[in-house]
Amino acid sequence: MAIAAHLENLTGSPGKKRDPRRTIRLETLGASASGDTARVTIHNISTTGMLIESTQPLGLDERLAIELPDAPGTRATVVWESGALHGCKFVSPLSDAVLSAAELRSAAAFELEPAPGRAGPRESFGARLQRLRKQQGLPMSRIAEALGVSKPTVWAWEQGRAKPVKSRIETLADVLGVTSRELMTGQNDAGLDDMLSLTREKIADAFGIGPEHVRIMIEI
């Protein structure tokens, strides 16, 4: 499985040759951790190293810090390069558990990527409200009337200047023809079920057991 990531410049203390100068962070939800990044694809990762493709050139012997889910700050060195491809060797071998966690994080991120024509999970509540309202062909006045608020109030919700109180969320979702979950998160129940199923299979595969033996508890 290819893992999407981002390369961030200039980490560590300046003047220390052995400090990593760049950090690779796994991509989640289609967004990078900071603005100054280059796109990276991890094509292969093992306990001893990884093969990456980067839009930004890396030099031989360049040291990197890899932010893996269960092993932040993992150190690696570029040992060969061929165009955009770079072979990296970890300073200390990784455990199987760390590798499984990286693959699981990547699987969840790809599952959450938006389908063509649909809004992604990074969409703000106001933008989502406006999109859903327009999809239903509803004017702001119709939303205001159904919830017993003014039209400027609905405008303020869509502009991100205010949010409806919790007691109005279910009614607002009904008017828009969606579930409360989809209104608040952009994810419908079917998408959540698919993500949980994929996660359960990944965990089961990592531990060599059947998916039916994996139970997932979510605390909110």
C-alpha cells in the first residue's frame, strides 16, 4: 500500500550536523501539518527502511525524521537516489507493531478522502450547511422559518460567525434531508461503517486473527 505523506523543511537545531533537517509526516484527511511542504509517497516500508518518491530532491546521506503513529521522530538516512525516488535506511529497525500502525493510519486516511463531487471532512460547518441548503434548493428564509430564527441568523451560520444551538441541530438536519451526523461531520452512517470495517480488518490482519474477534470502542 502506498502511503501519502508530506516533507517539511528545517527541523532540529541549526548548526548540529547530526540533527535531522527535514521531517516526513504521514498525510491524514488530505491535509499537511504545515504550509511549507513537499508531497511525498512512501511506496514501500519495512522494518529496516523505506522507498519514497518526493517532489523535492533529497541528497545522499541526508538525515530525516519520520513521524510515524507509534514511533514519532524515527530517524532515517538517504542511502541512494534515482530521480524522484530515494531509498532510506532507518537508524534503528522498526517493530512490526509500528509498521502495522502506519498502514492502518494510511488506510483510514484514504477511506476518508472525498469522492468526486462531494465535500471532504475538512469542510467547515458553515460551508457544509450552505452546500446542503443549495443542494435542496432551499432559500435561507425557508431554513429560518423552519427553525424559528431570523434570516440573518442563518446567514451568520453559513459564514462561520455563529453556530446553531444543539437543540436545533436535529431539526436543521431534517430540513436539509440528512442525518445529524452528516450535518455535523460531513460523514454519513454508511461511510462510517465502511471505515470501521476496513479498520477492523487491518487490525485483525496485523494480529493474525479473524475480524470477528476485533472490537472497536470509540470514546467521545
